[in-house]
Amino acid sequence: MEVSNIIFSDKPVNVFYDGTWYGLLTAVFDAYSKKWNVSCFSVIDRESQSDFFAEKVVVVTDEAKAQRVWLGLKREVPKENCIQLYRCYLSEIPGIEFTIFSCIKFYFSGFDSPHLAYGNPDVLKVNQTSKMVYREKHRMEAFVRFQRTADDLYYAGIEPDFNVIPLLNEHFAQRYADQNWLIYDIRRKYGIYYDQDNVEEITLNFSNEAGAKTAVKDVFHDSETLYQELWKNYFKNVNIPSRRNIKLHVQHLPKRYWKHLIEKK
């Protein structure tokens, strides 16, 4: 597909972008400024259910355009509502890009306090989706379990429902500022690495099918097994059988997280 220069198209337009946040904001800028009749947004080289009859347009990421959209949003709505849009993008819910686009258009419509207009379905969905992503981010902050490797790297594998890795930087950089650590999203095959100075995104290549789920087991620090047993024993001994409430426990700690929790193994 080639980059299109269509303007004011009456035909449905399927907008393709590179999958990044800046790429999506660039696509929003072009679609809004050129008044495209957007059918949907799709990521380049990724399967999507696009409109067969729509004209296909590839948008090239432009940081200047993305910044214009972001700064414009900050003038129209509070900062928290701008961040809500970013959290929605991280949800990876199919079709969420179109919701973000429609919500941004509404924010720029001149409506008084548009971020409070929950009668608008796009504003409501952005608010609800943002809360789900934030809840997942909060759970990751609580449920991450680091394992010490032989080279003093603290490793944690996670499989969150949403792409919350970009939201974890600040929390863990502040809480574990004196350690080298790596939090790796096994499902999305990337993570964040901290060297006591900076946090950076990284990807890892594993040579076996088990991948990140088992790759670190052979490189544990000599004391790691002992600490894991101490951790398990601690939870076992603080448990009060007569006050056990499995239903409430699962409500606050869903079973999908258990396989990465040392105390549940």
C-alpha cells in the first residue's frame, strides 16, 4: 500500500498506522484535518476486519503532528482525561482506536466540559476502558514477584490482560531504585529493564518453546530457592483456616495471576 494524499473523501477510509501511540495520534491528525470518512483504524501487517469496500490509506508516523494533537487535547480537557486516552490505546481492545478518534473529535467540538459528557458513548467507553487498564496496572504493581538470577538481576515474568508495561516504569524505578531488574511481558514478548539509572524497553530471544516461562530457572542465584521456600512458609503460617474465604480471595486475586506467584506454586 502506498501513502495516500486523499482529502475530503466521501468514501469509507480504512486508516493503517504502525501500531504506536504516536502513529495513532498522527492518524487521528490526518483523519481529522482531511475530514476522512473513517471506517476503521488498522495496524500495518496485522490481521484486521476492515471494510472491504473502504479506501486504504497508510499514515506515516509524524511526531510533530502527534504533538499537535496531544497539546491540543491538553487545552481542551484535564490532563487525566488525556492519559485516559493513552490507557485505552494500551487496552488493545479491537476497534478501540476508532473510539479514541471519535472521543478526540468530541473533545475538540467546543462542547462545554466534554470530558464530563458521559451521555456520549465514546466518552463513557474511554472512561470505562481506562479504569480497566488502570486496575490491571495496579494489580501488576501488587502481584509482580521478582526472582534473583546468578548475575544479580531480579527478573519477573507477567502476562497481563492489557499492555500495561509502559505504565509500570515509575512505580518500580522508585520502589527498587537500588536493584537491577527486568519485568517481561511473556505474552507480548517485550519488557522493561532498569540498570539503577534508566528504564528502557527490551525484547528477548529464547531458543526453546517454553521461552521466558522457563528460561530463567537454570540461572537462579544460589539463595533464590531458599528465599522462595521462606516466602511460601510465611504465607502458610499466617493463614488462619477458620477465616478462609476462597470466594473473596479469588475476587481480589484472580486465578489467572496465580501461575506467576511464588506463594501459589
